[in-house]
Amino acid sequence: IVFYAKGKIWKLDITTLNSAEIPFEVTTQQLVSESLHFPQKVYQDEFTARMIRQLTTSPDGKLVAFNAAGCIYIKELPNGKPQRITTTPDFEYEPSFSPDGRYLVYVNWTDELKGSINKIDLVTKMVNRLTVEKGFYYSPKFSNKGDVVIYRKGEGNEESGFAYGANPGIYTIAATGGTPKLILNNGIRPQFSADDSKIYYQGSEGDKKAFKVMDITGANKQTLYTSTYATQFCPSPNGKYMAFTELYNCYITPMAVTGSPQDLSANNKALPLNKLTRDAGTYLHWSKDSQKLMWTLGPKYYARDIKSAFPYADGVPDKTPVVDTNATAEIGLRLKTDLPTGKIAFTNARIITMKGEEVIEKGNIIIVQNKITAVGKSTDILVPDDAKVYDMGGKTIMPGMVDVHAHLRTSPDGITPQQSWSYYANLAFGVTTSHDPSSNTEMVFSQNEMLKAGNLVG
């Protein structure tokens, strides 16, 4: 058997099990760049939330609502301080304003009660649960009259479980609550047309994503667009424009409704198209009058009037449009880092230290708040009188492991449960730090901030 180990090539005799190095030389030229190293602060009392999710703008353009670290916040533009909409320990996702801006509908989640569609009065702070049945709920939006809420009910996933996932589909419910009405048993991201006579939603056509429309009864379905790479379709309320995201960037083009589906792509040549972002953009949405288009990238909020977003509205411009990368506002949410209190002493433990191959057969470890302040022999390390003591006789304590190629679970539907089984499983096996080289960017960084804020254990 020939194999690689310790930077060398080896051979193993399968009869004697003796191994030997296979010597070899290679003449080559390689470009080796100098490694870059940046100092990293292990702990800070506060941090700026950078993974701002599901942001939406109020109809009057004065407020934004968004999810960060598992909770929904409201911010007054441009420089207001973000405030939570509730004080509950529940997780909150996907806010959407009522047409008059007084209410928000959103998804509420607890692991025990599962999800629900809730409505909060932003003036009185009173919360009304619209759905009664436990379930997996997504994408609630008001009708333009404000009397109906449309949403999607999911079937569950391996992160949050599958119980209470029966009868998935697109539903409507009165804005005051009541009996939900199933409109369609498939589709995602439903929303009403400007006159509330139609429902737009996303689905699929073969291996392509599709943007579709149907009557409010679920009849007369029609596919308007298909796309290989578009992930969000965002029609303007006046029906003139289609904004969309493709491979992380945002684009806008005239909305063309014909008898057959149109292919939507950043490479389209049939209609004028403008790229809105240089690097990326998320959560495209329009102002009520279709005169502004908004999106986010991390902690930055962008708003562009239609002439800036689509300079082809009045004909071909003299110069090729240049992407404007200036943010309209910074979200500026500061969160406190979770910090335990008190002192803990692990006594009489066998301790594998990080000092070479040193092993202390009977030692003590003292922890104050979030720092290990002392490690040594039991005879050398005194236990503070005010410490909570754990006798670890017969047990071995070792440094936490760093998994440099980990794949922790993230929810495919964007809702993180309060207890993530993959995080608990890794902790149980001694992994205290992980690096995931391939994960859903939005979810993995969101969960990182949930961990730092103490909203998630991992």
C-alpha cells in the first residue's frame, strides 16, 4: 500500500506491516505569497450586527423592520437606534408592514410551540396570534387593502423536525385571525398584486425557477418568467418593472407579460437591463408608489429612485450607467455579547494541557465569567470560596477541539430553531470551535451572531 503522511510518500508491506519512506525529488518553481495575519479580538463587550436579514421598508419610507440574531427590530431612518418590537424570548422572522404602516405581520417561532403568524400593533405593542395551528410558516404579507394576510405553510425540515408539517401550501387568513384558506398546495414567497385580484408566487418549471401568477382563488395559473439563476423576483407595484437577484447581484428590467414565459437573466438582450449592485444585494423591495427600489447588503441599506435604478426609463442614456455603491444608511445595531457570571472550579481532574505533552494527573481549573484563569495541580491551585465546585475525579478534561472543516446544520428555510441539534452534538463530542468552508452564507453568519448574543447555544 502506498500512502501519504507527514508530508512524505510511504509504502506499507501488508504482510509484515512495516512501513518505509519512498524518497523522491521534484524540480519545480512555485510562487509563494507572504501570509497575511490580522489581530483578532477574542472577546468584546458589544458587537455590530452585520447579518441584517429580511429587511423591509414602511409604506411612508420612514422606518425599516428587519431580523438580526433571531429577533425583529425597528429602526427610524436614517439614523435612529434600532429597537426590538417585543421583549419575549421567542425567535421572530420575516416582518412585513401593513399598508398604513401601523402593524407588522411576522413569523414567531419557539421549539415547543413551533411557528405562528403574528401581528403586532406598533403603537400599542399588542401582539395578536393569527394562526392557531402549530406549523412552519413563512413570508407573511398584507393585502393592499390590509384586510387579508397571505403566507406559506411548510412541511418541516431536518433541522426543525417534520411534526406539524401537514398540508403545506399558500394560504390566506383575515388580518384579524380566523380560519386559514388554502389557495395552492405549492409555491413560495406569495404576494398580492396591486389591486389584490392576483397572487404572485415563485415555483419551478423543470430545472428552472419560475415566477408565476394566479387568481386569488388559485385558478388561472400562468408562468410569467423562468430563470436558471434568479433567486428573488420582485415586480414593482405598478407592474412596469421587474427587479431580481441573480448570482447575488441585483438587476432591474421592464416587466414584460406575454402569452408565454420570458427567460429572466442578467444576460438578456431583448430588453434594457441595469445592474444595481457591484458586489451583492439581498431583500429587494419597492416603495408603495413604485418610485424607489430598496435592498440591503450586510449592515448597509440602499434606496434608489427609479430614474437612478433604471436610467433607461426615458430612453437610452448618453453614458453607460455606473453602479452607485454608496449606502443610503447604516443599520447600526449594536448587541451585547453574552457573558456568564460567577466562578466555576473543576477539581481533582486529569487535565490535558496545551503545554507540550503535559498531563496533570490531579488538577484544578478555575473559570471566572468566560475566562479560564488558572490551571494546575490541585495542591497548587486554590479554589475560591465563592466558586461553584464540580468534583471531576475519574474524569479527563482536555482543550476544546477546533474542527477546521465542519458542516453544522443551517435551516434550508431561513428559520433557526432555538436549540440546534448539530451544535449540541458537536459540543457533546468536544468541538468548541468550528470552521465551515461551505455553508449558506446568510444562515451561518446569522447563527454566529445568535451565538455571540446568547440567543443560541453552540
